[in-house]
Amino acid sequence: MDDKVLAKVKAHFEENFDDDFPLHTVTTVQTGGKAKGFVWIKTEEELIDAVEFLQENGAQFLVVGGLSN
């Protein structure tokens, strides 16, 4: 994801967004590198909004749930 798109994503999700997020901190076996950005989703509506926004802005993303590997 380029810096311009990342800035849009960060601005859109504000307090639900973390930069350079260490994925190992939220996985059950403590594995994973850093994600350029991580969006915390709590509701189905937030998920729908996130997917639509990310697609509309050409952001590469991966939806994960539970983070149990």
C-alpha cells in the first residue's frame, strides 16, 4: 500500500487504526511480522464499512478473524 492510500486509511479509521502493528501480539502462538496498518473491527457494520472503503481506495488488505493459528 502506498503512503497516500495509507494516509487515507489512517484518517478514515482514526482511533481504530494502528501503524506498523506487530501481529505477534495478538496471535495465539505469538507469531507474525508487522502489518503496515491494522484496523480494529468490532461490529458487522464496521467490517462492511472497512471493506467498502478499502476497496474504493485501492488498498491491499486481508481480513483475519480471531487471530488463532
